[in-house]
Amino acid sequence: MRYQITGKQIDIGEALQTHVQNELGAILEKYAGRPTDANVVFSKSGHEFVCEATVHLSTGLTAQAKAHDTEIYAAFDSCGEKMDKQLRRYKRRLKDHHKERSQPVELSDAGSYILAASEEENGSEPESLNPMIVAEMETKIPSLSVGEAVMQMELGNAPVLVFRNERHSGVNVVYRRDDGNIGWIDPRNANS
């Protein structure tokens, strides 16, 4: 497995890198089976250290965790605990996912855009209904079943996930609702 351990404007020593590799390796060995690479980024936010970890599994699923603490090792340990909890929660489904899927998740290219926030005062109407694009990026849309999409959204701590439904190849969305439930949008099944 490949590890990329970096710091944003902070120095990461050899001891911390070794600690991260040992601890994260132990967590992943228990649950994930075939991780391909892990990216761990440390940064500082005010007086706290922030640790963000992303692990890519060979089937195309991704697990993410983020934590912060006043000590850098404690920030990683909290992040590792969150990753452990997510993977433990989905252990059976991850193993079933490995058995059922002989090929990695298929990914489609898509455009991703960041739009400028509206700065209208006093609730007045905007001058133009064409928002200004601040950034353009490329993103990947995975082909998943609905269950896999919900699992991927949970593993990635994402509020929403756009995916191509394996059953009918249509674009679908799963999202976390305010009431804690999961919403699923399938335009193909809309009643006209």
C-alpha cells in the first residue's frame, strides 16, 4: 500500500510518519482487505492540529475521516478512531462488496464547477441570473448500486453523492436529510 503523509505549512517528522503508517495499516488490515493508497494531511487551524485521512480501496470505494486536537498525535489518533468506526460499521458490506464485484467500480468523467456566492443586500433581486464560475474541475462519477452509493456516502462523510445507477445507467443522487434519514433521487422513476 502507498502512503502519502504530508503537512500543510507544518513539518511532519519521521516518527509521526511511522506512527501513521503502523496505526493506519493495522486498522485497514482488520477491515478493508485490499487498500491501494492512503493520503493523510496534517494542518493547523488556530491552536489545533487537523488530520484528514483518505483511503482508496481497490474496488473503487473511498473512506475518509477528519479530526482535530491540540496535539498532532492526538489529532491523528482521533482520525484513526473515526476511520476504524466507519470501517467496522461497514465490515460485512465491504467484504460482500469485494465478493460480488470482480471489477473495480467504473468511473465516468464529469465537470465540476464552483459558483461565486451571491452578495445581494437587503434581499434585493440579483442583477443577473447567470452566476459567475469561480473554478472548473474534473470529477469522477462512480457506477454503483443504491446500497453501495449510500455506503460510499457514509464512508466519505459526504452530505451528498452523485452516482450512475448500475441497474439502469441513469444518474442518481443520495443525500443525508435533516431528519437523519437518507434521501434518494432517481429521475428515471419520476411519475410524469
